[in-house]
Amino acid sequence: MVTSLSNVGRLFHSCPSLSITADFSPLVYLIHTLIIAIMTSQAVFSNCSSPAEKQMKYILVTGGVISGVGKGIISSSLGVLLKNNGYKVTAIKIDPYINIDAGTFSPIEHGEVYVLDDGGEVDLDLGNYERFLSVRLTRDNNITTGKIYQYVSVLEMSNLNYAWYVLYIYIYIIVSSLQVIEKERKGDYLGKTVQTIPHLTDAIIEWIERVAKIPVDGSTETPDVCIIELGGTIGDIEGMAFLAAFERFQRPAFRDSLMNVHVSLIMHPDATGEPKTKPMQNSVRHLRAAGLMPDLLVCRTTNKLEPRLREKIAAFGLVDLEQVLGVHDVSNIYRVPLLLESQGVLQAIQKRLHLPPTSDEVLNSLKFTMQHWGRLAQCVDDIEEEVTIVLVGKYIQIADAYASLNKALGHAAINSRRKLKQIFVNSELLETPKPGEESLCEAEWKKLEGADGIIVPGGFDNRGVEGMINACKYAREKKIPFLGVCLGMQCATIEYSRNVLGIEGANSTEFVKEGLTERQTVVLEMPEHHTGKLGGTMRLGARTTVFLTKCKLRSLYGEDEVEERHRHRYEVNPNIVPELSKNGFLFVGMGVDEDTTEKFSLYEKKKMSENSAALIEYAEKTKENEVKIGKIFCRRLIICVREEERITLLLEWRLLNWLVRMNKNHPYYVGVQYHPEYLSHPLQPSPPFFGLLLAASGQLEVGPLLPPLPFSNRFSLQSHLSGNRVSTPLKKCLTAEQSLDALEKLSLAHESSKNLLVNGH
């Protein structure tokens, strides 16, 4: 009950503007809100710090010279320094483009679209924040110019009781649902000229102040510091309004609340043979012209920053020498926080923002400190044995198109004690060669031949899909460990339908809009998909999947039900599931229904809830049994059709769309409709990716010599399928001292376990 109340509290703080439709009366919202708020407000906020008790501190990270200079990693590293020294940290990314969100961006131009628990489609930097800081953010942690124009400014009610203040905010947002432009049309600005300053800048600051107070680490404590990254570069016209908003912090009353960290590139043209600081000097000049003073200058370089350059930058940037930091290329990104720590960044932050020192009690309670971070970085560098994973995709032009997926593979490699060698293959070149491309296609197929494991990721449109299907066939027939994610899982289903079930022309309605027979329609669109509208019409956010039988993936998760994030418009046709299952393409997990959209009636929602409960109960009963999946699905489909046809299609559609699949006669052939890479972490790798790396390195069925867990004093022999989600001491930290000991022994155990073979289970 306490957890649910905390979630309600977070909802009160972060609820976006909701539009009132003709199908749902505002009175219903009002009554519901009154009841919930009165019942829960006191309980929720009894555990929350009052806004008056803690003054929020902000760190604004800006960039100069070029975009992509590393602001995201710097911002995340600053958060690591603070969090691992006892401070509560949250993060906000500002993207000055007019788009509402990143959902319709091309991954080739902007990199991947990162998805949050609440379904927010956001910039990939929020993925860095979540992975580095072990937090769970919301869509409101990503601000765009488009969102600001939609944002409703909430009146301050500081004189009211805090619970009634929250109630007022919630009702005001729901019932009003006004945009900035709409407010002007209604005359709410009382005849004033509506301008960027102060109306738009006020909305920006109010948004930041509201979101910064939301706990993101699972506790109910308000964060101490909010790290804000401003996308783009200083001087971009799109970012001027946001810089103007932060200019108010230069007033004496707010000067100690904001710290500016400016990240810029030191150019090193080959033609000159020496580094050039003029571009960075110009970016600092632009920053000052915008009304902000840099407190720290972070110089991104290939090699270590020379002392003479540091002195020159300090002189022309009008800052002290200790305010100039050098961040050069390092062996792995986990060394960046250590690099900042070695240059006294934590002390600079504490001094500039007047942060009180953390108590000994807080420091002693930390389960992960900078010492652990150092051991983690060293473990990554010490691994020598390679494993080759081939990624077959359509957006391989830039690595950031698969940023989270690349990170998830890296996390899995660390925990399987292997150095990741990742090779990208253009799926278009695995199709029938076009004239003049024969040699290119042959070269891409050669890359597959050297793969220890193959992964086929998500994507949209039909370009390169046949090549992805061919890669699935190659992995299945050659028995190479395989992981299909989202579209990759759908491609594996299509391939199996064509080549094992003999369904000629089997395909997806995404790629063939018309002409497919019912039997050929292996993948089809979902109820959420509104044809003709792309933004926000997918299945998005965290959903629950329940395992129905024993399998390798269930053992890797170590749980009977899991929560993962989704981003897809299409799913496997429920009608083909029984036939696939009978022929070895096993469906081992099923999604729990939780749709709350208005297109379903209360009766339909009730039926879905009942079926979800029955599903979980059924999974519990079959927990220890190997089950003939094909027969189960046949029986369930028949029963539902006889029960009530109208509800049947809805019920089965909702049930079958979050399945996890595994081919029984393959060492590791796994497909998931969700995106497990979004919840991967260096200390807790995503189980599907971890399983792929273990299988690719021959460790899935063979247990190595594991270092002792923090609460154990001896080494143990065990299989990675023993039931633990992650068989590594990195996850099982009890205290700082104990977990540090475990990390120190991780590298020692690696050499001892290289040639040790132990039978699985």
C-alpha cells in the first residue's frame, strides 16, 4: 500500500496536461480525483520532504563547437560523482527542437529513440542517465520546445495546505487542459502581450522546478541536485529561449542555486599539426553573451590536455586554472567519472552550490561508491578473451542508432567476462545482390561466418527486412546463438513460417499492405495503431510478461513474471501461434493485459483483468513442469471462441502480443517483442542479452568458477542457469566494504575459471 501511495504522489507531481474528450465527462475525473486525493494525500506526503525544507540545486551542462561532443556522458558522470558520495540526483534533458518528442525521428540522423516506463519516447541521453545513475525517469524529464508550447502553467498556492495544493493542481490540469496559445485566445493573460520573456521562460522554469522535485530512485526523498543538459550548441537559435530562462539564476538571490558546466571540443586539425582553442573560446564568448558564466570548462580532447593549453584556455575564458578540466579519450566510458573525480570536480560542485557534506551514516549505508566504480572500470580493462557478436540491422551508418542495444551487449560481456567484438552487417546486403554489389554482399556474408552470436534488432519499414530474415535463417540452421528484438523477433517468425511450416509468401502487413491471405499474414498491426498517424500510436512503455513454462530465459530472469519496455506497432498473428508451437517454435511467455484506453468498454476491461489474473495463476501451476506449449494455445483459443466471439478476438489479441519465443532444438534461439536493452545496467545486464553472450562464449550450460558472494567465504561451482537472474557478485552488494571485496576477486576468478568445465544445472 505504501508503494502504491508513493506512485500516486509521483503522479500528482508529474501529471501532464490531459485533454477532456466527449467520451469521458470531466465530472468523472473531478469526482475520481477528489476521492483519491483526499484518501491518499496525507499518507503520500507524510514521507516526502516539504519543498521549504530543501533548496533544489541545479547543474546546467551546455556544449560548444559541435553537437555530440559528449555532454550526455559528462552529465551522467557528474551524477555518478554526486550519487556515489551520498547525494540524491535527478536529471533533465532539454531538446530545443519543436517536435513534441523523439518518436518520429530517423535513427540515422538523431540516433535511437529511447523509451521510458511511462511510454515517453525521448532522447537517447536519458538512457545514459538511467544506466549510470540507476534511476527510472519519466517523459517529463525530457523537455522540448513543442512540449513547452503545450505546457500549462500552474498557479502557486503556497498559502494552502500542501495536500489541498496537490489536489488543486491535479484538478486544474485535468479540467483546464489549456495550452499557452489557447490561454492567450481566451484572454487569460488579461490583455498583456504574450512574449517569449517572461511567459515562455516562466513555463520553462516552472516545468524544471516541478520535475526536479520528483524522486526517481525508488525512494520518497526529494533529490538534492538536478542535472540539466541543454541539447545542441551555444549559439543555436532554437536554444535561445532556454538560455534566457536560466539567465534569471544570475540574480544574487538565486546565484548559489545554479552551476554551469560548459563542454567544448579542442580541435586538432591534421593540417596544422597542433590543437586549436579558438573554437572553444568563441563558444565561451557566446555563452557569456547569453547571460551565463561558466563555472567549469570541460575540454574534450583526443589526448591529455597539455598544461600550456589549459593555461591559455583559462586566460581567454576568464576563469581560474582549476576551473579548466581535461577529458580525453579513455579505454572505457566508466573511467570518465574517475577522470572528473581526480580533478576535484566533486569539491568544486560542493563549493559552488554550497552543498552540505553528507553524513557518515549516509556514506556508510551506500552500497556502491566511487571505489566500486573504479573496480568496475578496471574489470572492463582486464578482460582479454574475445567474443564476436554480429548485429544485422538497417541503421548501421551510425552506432548511436543502436545505442542502448550496444550498451546492453557491453554490459552482458562484462558480466560474462568477455571482451566484446561487435561487428555491424548491413541487412540490405544480405538480400539478393543488385548488379555491381556482388562483392559487397559476399563480404557481409563472410562477417556472419565468423560470428559467435547474432542479433537482429528492431526497426521500421521494409527496407533490408529480407536480409534480416535471411540472417535469422542462417542462425537457426547453423545453430549460432541468436537474439531477435522486436522486428528481429517478427523476422524470425516469418522465416520459420516460410521455411519450416511451408507457408510460401508469409509476411507482415507492415511490409505487404494488400494481397496477403489469412494464412500468409504472420505478423499484423495492433489495435493501438492508428493508420495515417505515426506519433504516439505504438504500444509504448513498461508492460508485464508472464512465463508459462520452464525455459532458459526464465532461468536467466530468475522470476516468473518480468516487466520490460515496449515500442512496436505490429505483433505475431494469434491464429498462427498454435501451428508454430506444434512445429518447434515455442511460445514460452505471455503478456498480461493492462490496456486502459477509452476504446474498450468497462465490461471488456473487466474480462481482460480476469484473464490476466487467470494467466498468472496458470503460470504458477506450471512453474515446475515442462509443458507442450502448442496444445495449451490450441485449447485456450478454442475455449475463448466458444465463450463469446466479440470478447474473444479482443482478449486473445491482448494476450498474445508480448510473447517471448524460443526454439527448443537450438542452443539459444530467442526472440522478444519488447526491448530488453532499455533496462540493462552495467551491474545488472539484461537477461536476454546476458544469455546470448553466455551462449556465444560457451558458458550458458557450463558453469564457471564464480567469485564468492559478499556473504560467502568460499568459491562456488554453478551453472549460469541455476536460477539467479545474474550469476555475478556485482549485483549482490550488501555493504560497501563487502561488495568491494567481491569486485576485487572478480578479476582473480577469471583466470581460474578459463578452462574449467562443469556440467549445467
